[in-house]
Amino acid sequence: MIDVLIAFALVSATAVVTVAVMRRNLRRLTDATLDILRDHKRRVPIASATGGMRDLGQWINSLAEDVERSRDALLHERTLLASVADGLTQGVIALDDERRITMLNDAARKMLGVQSSLVGEPLLDFVRAPELRELIERDIDASAELQLPNGPRTLVRAARTFGRAGCVLLLEDVTTMRRLETVRRDFVANVSHELRTPVAVIRANAETLMAGAKDDPIVGPKLIDGLHRNAERLARILADLLDLSRLDAGQYRLEVATVPVKGVTEQSLTAVETQAQKRNVTVAVDIPDALSVRADPKALDQILVNLIDNGVKYTHPDGHVWVEARASGDAVRIEVRDDGPGIADKHRERVFERFYRADPSRSREAGGTGLGLSIVKHLVESMGGEVGVEPNAPRGSIFWLRLPRAVTTVTA
Ligand code: ADP
């Protein structure tokens, strides 16, 4: 009996010790697991562990490694997503189910005119646009164009996210697109308007000639002259339109070279000689022989013909046009001055616009297309130059341009 009691006591003592050891090991394991939660780089120490505790420790460690790998992958994806989003020109805003911002990229921040992160803030507190509220609150993917307060005209597309709780907004600045649409509409309307008159004259003259006027010795030649003048006018408009469209499309090939200003000017003068003689306008040139610019010679000729022709066309009969050029730092300033009626302040800054005329009837009567100066501006700027207009004293206008000066080496 005593033997049985002793054996029982021994078993009980062993069991108590084993439970105590297991409890201590389990506590250590729990502490080590909590350490991993606090610092994901830590691991359960298993060097001195044995048996089941070692297996459990290893299993917890491999779980911790899996979690760390997933966490790194998630972090990488998030960084990638943020840099892709920040590289977009479109604004991106992600909202949660309470319309709070969970993500917004740089472009969206710029469009909303905010510098801070805004993450966690309700979007509609910052952007008070009823169209935006309506868009966000609709339960389907939709889009709307709206004016952001203090921001651009914007096309907003809302896409529901998975589970339809939140949504992602894509914002596109459409200010330039809408402006270009208006410019294109105006341009088409202007072109039609410009073409209508010469086409109508050509048709009317041709019909009158066919109806018998061709045999009339007085009316016949007049009508034929009208046909010719208006056909010429159409050809001029079409040539200018073609130049502009080639310039717009970047198909007007400019071959920049060192060009002597005086040489090109003399060549340009031959194109306006007849007109100048007809109006008895004197064109005086004062340009140093050695002055050269970096320009495309054909483009520079076209620019000078346009400006000198305008001077001759708009100054009074018996008037004067002066063409001068001087070096000014790294540039050359070329001026075409006239002593004509000048251009009123309100028109001056607009004369480089397509089809803009300060004096429409005078321009048409002189055979102008209203496109010359816009071509001049395009060409000068394509060659890295500047162009402008100032009033001349005591009367008339000064059209000036600056082009990069060509440095010519003088050999002894
Ligand atoms: P246009 O073919 O009508 O001459 P441009 O584009 O060359 O077209 O010029 C635009 C307008 O600027 C002209 O219609 C004219 O009203 C004005 N303009 C241009 N040059 C002169 C000038 N030297 N003197 C007065 N007005 C000018």
C-alpha cells in the first residue's frame, strides 16, 4: 500500500513539474509571438526548444515570414501605385463608403488647389460642387463635366470600387480641349466667311458672262477682270491656309542656317516692288552688310515680304516704309516701320490672331487675307524668335522681330 502511495506521489510530482515546464514554455512562446507582432523582424527562439515546442516555434516563425513577405509585397505595390498615380496627368481620387478620401494623386491635388494630403477628409467638404455630389452619390459608374471651384473645367468619371462601397474618381482638365474646340469652330466659320465672297463674285460674274455679257465690249472685260481678281484672292487665302495648317501640323520644314539679313531683305523687296510703285511708296533699307541671323532663309523671306507688304499696303499713297536691323546682344532686331495710319491700341495686341483685322474693309480692298501676321508669328516663334508691334512716332507702326544672331568669324 505504501508502495502504491509513493508511486502515486511520484507520478503527481512529475505531472506538476511537467505542467509547470509546459506553462513556462507556453508563456515564453506567447511572449515571443507578441514580440513578433510588435517587431516583425523578431522570431521565436527555438535553439534550446525541443519536441512539440520546437515544432510550434518553427511553425510560428514560418507564419511570421509569410506575413512579412506579404507585407513587403503590399508595401511595394502601394509605392508603385502611388508613383504611377503621381505620374499621371489625370487626377485620381479614391473614396471610401463614407466619401472620405483614401488616396489622391499630385494632379488631383493641383486641380483642387490644395497642398495638404487630405487623406481621411470628406471630399465634399473641400469641393462644393453640386454636380460632383450628385455623381458620387449615384450608385452607378457615371461621368460629368464641371467647373471645379478655383480650378479648371474638369471631366470627372466615377467608377464604383469592388463591393460598390467606395468609388474612384478620374479627373481630366478639359479647359484646353474646350478652348481648342471653340478656336476650331471659329476658324471654320471664319474660313467659310472668307471664301464665300470671292466664290459668290466668281459665280455671279460667270453667270452674267454666260447669259450674254461676254459679247459686251464694256461689261465683258470688267466681269472677266473681277473673275481674275477673285480667283487670285481665293488662291491667296488657300495658300495662307495651307501654310498655317503645315505649321500647325509641324510639317513646315525649317532648315536653320546663317542668313545675311541684308541679302534676304533685298530679295523680299522684289516681291513688293510693283505694289510699292503703284502706290508710290518709298521703301528704304538700312541694314549693316555683316549682320546675320540663325534662321530658315525661306521663312525669313516670307516674314519680311509679309511685313513690308503690309507697310506698303496700309501706309498712305506716297508714304514711306523703312526696314532696319541692328545687333542687340545675342539677337538681331529687325524693324519694319511705316508712316501710315497706325493701329489703335485696342487692335494692336490682336493683329497676330488668325483673321483679325483692324480695318476689315481696308484689308479686303487691299487684297489681304487676315492671315499674314499669324503666319509671321508662327514662323518667328518656330525659329526661337519673338515678334511684336509698337506705334511709330509721329505716326504709323513698327513691326519688329528678334532672331538669334549668327556669329560670323572674320578671317584675315
Ligand atoms: P491682312 O491680310 O489683312 O493684311 P495681316 O494678318 O497681315 O492680314 O494683318 C492683320 C491686320 O493688321 C490687317 O488687316 C490690318 O488691319 C492690320 N495691319 C497689319 N499691318 C499693318 C500696318 N503696317 N499698318 C496698319 N495696320 C496694319
